[in-house]
Amino acid sequence: MKTRLAEDVQEAVSGTEPLEASGKKKWGLPRWKRPRRLKLLVGVAVAAAVLAVAASRLQQGGTAQAGANYLVAQAARQDLAVTVSGSGTLAPADAYHVSTLISGAIESAPFEEDDLVEKGTLLYTLDSSDAQNSVERAGISARQARLSYEQALEALNPKAPLGGILNEVYVHNGDNVTAGTALARIVASTDVTIDFVFPYVEPSEFYVGQSATVFVADFVDSMRGSVVAVSDSTAIISNGKQGSSVRVKVENPGVLYDSFKASAVIGSYCSYGQASVTLADSATVYAAGSGTVTGFEKLVGSTVSKGETLCTVESEGNRSQIENAALNLQSARLSAGSAAENLDDYRIEAPISGTVIEKNFKAGDKVDGAASGTLAIIYDLSYLKVEMDVNELDIGKVKAGQSVEITAAALPGQTFRGTVERVSVNGSTTNGFTTYPVTIVVEDYGDLKPGMNVSAIVLGETVENALCVPVGAVNRGNTVLVPGEGAMSEDGTAVADASRLEERPVSLGASDDAYIEITSGLVEGDTVLILDQAAVMGG
């Protein structure tokens, strides 16, 4: 359909007058003015032609651009190697900047730049005298808190300080006691020993295991005992006479105490004077707090073990004392642990294995915590890595394990091999365009160095015998421009009638920088047209 401006031009040139679409009315300039305006309308006709060409070139998604130049290509089969290109900066496998929060003088720094160090290697030792004192003070506080806690437990639950026999029990369940009240007496053994002196008798007259008759205080009956030790020489006794000492063991029937006195007859010899009875190790258990006695089930003569609870001295005060002591003990332990950990901070060790590339402090220098910055830098150079950003259209082509070609402008003519280690899903969007970081590892890196800028080509899968067209042939909406009947010149190398070009939807597959696979919509040998953008811009 012609535009109204075109009809004006036609009318001016042909002298005819166009009709309205309805056919009811003519329009245009009056006839008496036309001869004088002919030149003007011819100029308008030329302008209209130019506008028509421009309008056709601005068509978006249309089938043709009149007067435009087109490049002609055919759908053809070929092996398509899928690649993704990018660039980035090389970095070591791992890097660590050694620093400290501790202030003080450096006592030692037994390493140098370019040294290979293992993880845990001592790098710096700082003066830790103040920290040592803090550890000792914290340890003392913890021990004191532990003692207080044990005393609080003892106040609630008195325990046997040694194993043995309950020799006496002074309280019963239900009795109210105060701190310091005797609860029971424990002896380690039922045996007692008595050291007797025999004047004017040589030690050779006695021997270990010899039978002895013992007379205790006012007891009518004697007791049988045996010699357990004999002095190896005579000695001057208290009355100035010489004599031999003999130790006799007697089984305690339960009534002997260390306040008793005794004498003995061994063989035909009688002991001199009265000797004191010595009980085995013994202890009296006292209440450490006030309260009511409960749970005392042991009787006189019962056997007890060291640390065994004898009873409970129940009171609210004893319970509160235990709770407070437990809290104090926990706090003291935390303080001691923190002090010990702080002491470790004065020994700075290598956090990773690698090469020291920078040493900024030496023995004798002073550091001022974080304000001193980096003390040393260690690189793990077991391999290098590079992170490059891949756009959202290509990220689906990249997978972990794919090979990568690495080149660097600093090393012309050299190509290195890398491997995709990781494809991150943490994309970054800028101006509506999203990229994803891809990490590439280069193990055999030769002359490459951390900090070098490199180019990388990820080598994806190769699609064999794929039906391909140039990437530029595919338009928005996944369509291609194909010639209809009569669109091409006789030799098929140029567009003869752009109005006969058609858009055809296609399905896409793999692609590289130049070609893209067509999985449906075209067959081998089909012609596709590519708008020559350079010609359009130049026109």
C-alpha cells in the first residue's frame, strides 16, 4: 500500500488525482496550484524514498531489510568443538599473611625468604614472660577453687579419709551437728604394735615370729602376740641401763586405744616398765558444716574404703555452698584455659606448607599487635590457579574436569594446560548481565608466576557431524532468515528481492565462537542470510 506522501508525489508527476480509500472524495493540492508547486513535490518524493529505505532498515525481527546487503551461508555438517574463553590473574594454590594480635619483642625468627616450610613450623617466638605469669596465677586460682569445691562437697557428704574399720561412731541419723562435730573414727587395721625394752638382754635372744605374751593395763586376761622386729644392738634405756628393743604385734579385739599401756613376756625375759600401745593409722571424721545427719548406715566394726561417703549432713547452706563453689571452679578453669591459650599466641607457627615469599620482621624487632601488619607471607606453590568469569549464556558449557588451554602475554609462544576445578553457582549480576566464577588449576605451570594475567580457553565436548550455521545467522527469538521463492539472484550468491525473505524458527544446540548447532528447523544445504551490519552502518 502506498503512503499518502507517495500518492502526493505520484499525483504531482502523473497529473492524476488519487481517491480516498472510500472512493467518495479526492484529496491533495488544488489543481490551480499544482504547476507552481511541482518542483517542491519532486523534492518531497525524493525525501519520501529515503525515509522508506530507512524505515525498512529499522524493522526489528522483520523478514527483510530492503536495500540492505546480506551475507549468504549454507547449513553444513562439521565437527563442533565447544569452547569458552576468558581471562584472569594467576594466584598460588593457597596464600597466608602471617600476623599477630600480640605485642612484644621477637625473641627468635628462624627462617628466611624462599625457605620451604611445613605446616606447624615455628616462625616467630615472642617474649611471653607476662603471659607465663598470668598462666601461673590462673592455675593457682583454679586449684584454690577446686579445693573450695571439694570442701563444700565434704561438708554435705563426709567421706572416709582412709580405708579400714569403723572403730567408733559418734552420731546417729537425725542428729543435728555443727561444723567440727566428730562423726566417726576409722582405723586402718585391727592390729596394734607395742615396742618393749628388755634390759641386760642381747638382741640375739629374740627373733622375728617369736611368740609373746602381752598384758594390757587392767585387763585380767593376757593377749597373744608375735615379734615383728628386733633392734640390731643394745641401747641405753631411760634408767641408764643397756637393753634390747623388741616390737610386738597384737590383734586388737576392738577395745585397745593408743592411751593404753602394756608389758610383755618373751621367752624367759620380762619387759621393762609400761610401753604405749600404738594403733595402726587412724583418723577421726568431723562434720565440715552444720545440718542434719542422714544416711549413716555403717556400724562399729564395719569396713570402709578410702573416699567412701559415710553420711549426708543435709542443710540448705551446704547445698548453696556447693553450687557457688562449682560456679567459681568453672570460672577459674575457663580463666586458666584462656591464659594457656594466650600463651600459645606467643609462638607463631606456619599455618600452611609452602614457600616464604616475604619476611618483614626479624629477631629483636618489636611488634605492636595488629598495627604491625603482615609479619610474613607464605605461598603454597604446589599448583597455580586462576578464576575467570563466564557469562550466563556459556556457563552451561563448563564442567569440572574439563581441560583448559592457558596462554600469557608475558610468555609468548608458550601454551600451558589446566583443568576446571570448580564451577560456582554464586553468580554476580551487573547491569542485568550475570557471570559465574570458574576456578582453573594449573599444575605444570613452568615459567608462569602468581600475579600474571592469562587467557584461558575451556575445551568442552566435541559434537561430531553437527549441522551448523554461523553464529551471526541466528536472530533474537532463535530464528534464521531464509530466502523464499524468487528472493535470490540466479546464481544464488546475492539477495535479489529482500521482500521475499522469510524468518524460520530453529532449535539450537552446542556452539563455539563462530558456529552454532541447529538441531531442528533446517536441513543440510539450506541457505541462511546474515545481515551485513558493516554495510548497514556504512550506508
